[in-house]
Amino acid sequence: MEQEDMLEEMPSDKVADLVEYIVCGLVDDEDAVSLDVIDGEEGSLIEVTCAQSDAGRIIGRRGRTIKAIRTLARALGQRVGTSVEVEILG
């Protein structure tokens, strides 16, 4: 029974799955994409690491793409009961 509790998915993991799905659809080098989820008391931080050449694709013109990704992540985060921030590390 204890192992089941350890395998239980955190709410932030669902948001990270969504962010990963979106980011992988935007980049050329999917293998270079990795996500780190840092859960804190006030919410979660999702750090997206990607190839430097793909960072611009994720950010988009005038930051529109990353803004949309953050909006979706926050909306899903609210739905699953956690506060979420998304940062890009190029």
C-alpha cells in the first residue's frame, strides 16, 4: 500500500505533461527537451530546458507563444488545485 502512495501522481505532473506535449510539438529537437518540476508550498515551478536554437520557437514573437503556454498551464493548474509557473531555460 505504501508503494501506491509513492507512485501517486502530483497535480503538477499533469500540468508538466501538458507543457511537455505542447513544447515537443513546437521544437525541432525533441530529444533536447526536458522538464524539471519543483514543488513548493505556494505552488509549482516547471523549468523547460531545450536546445538553444529552439528557445525562440517556444517563446514566440513578442513572447506570445510562451504566454499562451503559461495561460494553459495556469488554467489546468487551477483545475487540479495547484499554482503553476513555467520558465524556459534555453
